[in-house]
Amino acid sequence: MDWESFAEQMAVMARDLLAQDSVDGTLERITECAVEIVEGCDAAGILVLHGQKVETLAPTEGLVVRSDQLQELTGEGPCFDAALRSEPVHRIKDFAAPQERWPEFGRRARDLGIGSMMGFLLYTREEELGSLNLYSRSTGVFTKGSETAGWLLASHAAVAFSSARTADQLQQALSTRHTIGEAMGILMERLKISEDDAFSVLRRVSQERNIKLRDIARQVCESGGIDD
């Protein structure tokens, strides 16, 4: 592993991640960088668990999606465990050998064309975000040095992922607040009511129809009033 070159590539990645303007863009750049930076990595993706349900984010190839689907189907696998059990790192050097911990996934992973893989828990001090998963079609490619490189990349990726989500949530919150304020103004004008009463109308309709407040507000902005 050429650590000087790796450090230079990590610096470029850090700048690239800061330049992204969306969560999707951030995640796509993370997985692209994994393939570019980690020696032997042919494909990468991010696995997120919703209970026992797997979601694949920013896969660089269909192989990543098929692997995640297989882990969900079998209920086992290195990336599944990294996300589910908060285990920081998994490295499987050779899927040609039997996998005692994940026997069913190991056998069927070979049929997918996976030779070796690594999984890294994406986490910050405040939250766990899923796992970054790296794949090679060759066996014996991922070494201890590869594991260190992947762990360093995953550490940077987790911070970037968390920051992008926070920025996205803030933008959504500001957008929602603006929409609700606009809807209240429309109701105040049309119904000749106060600001508090306009908000009460939005909240009451939201509860009665079991529709989120921001969606009711959006309907008011689009139609100019409360639809019957």
C-alpha cells in the first residue's frame, strides 16, 4: 500500500465530499472513492438497515445490490452484521473457503462472483449510519493494509454522511416552515382569521385526514384553500 499516495487521495476525497450539495451526491462520491482508493476494490456500496429490511445506497455496481439482497434473504453476512450488531470491521479474504460464521451467505456469495469483501460500520459519536461495503471479484486481495485503508475512508465517510444528512434535514425544515407560513397567510386572507387560528385550522385538518401538516400546507399553497 502506497500510503503517501493514499493520503493525497484522501485529501482530494475530503474536498470532494465538502463540495457535494446533497446526501445522494455525498454517498455516491464516498463509494466511488472507495473503488478508486482502496487497492483491489472492484465495487462498493452502503447498506442501511430498517429493522431486518436492507436498503442499498449508492451502489457502484449491481453486484452490491445483489449481495445486500442475499444478506437480507439469508439473515446473515458481514455487512449485515456490521450494521445490525454495530461491529466495526469485517474482512473476508477468500470466499472460496467455507465461512463458519455465515455459511449460507458464503456459499451463495461465491455464485454471485464475490471473491473477497470488507464491511465497515459507519458511525460518529452521536449515531450509527449503516455500513460501507467493499467487494473484490478476486480472492486474497484485501490485506490488513486494505482493512486499515478502508477503516480510514469509512471514518471520513461517516462524518461526511452525518453532516450531509444534518444539512439536508435543516433545509427540509426551513422549506417546511416556509410552506406552512405561506399556507397560514392564504387562510388568514381568505377566512379573515388570525395567525393562531390559521395554524389551528391546518393542524385540525392534518389530524382529521391523517396527513402530515407540511402536506396539508402544500395543498393549501397549490389550491388556494382547504380542499373538501
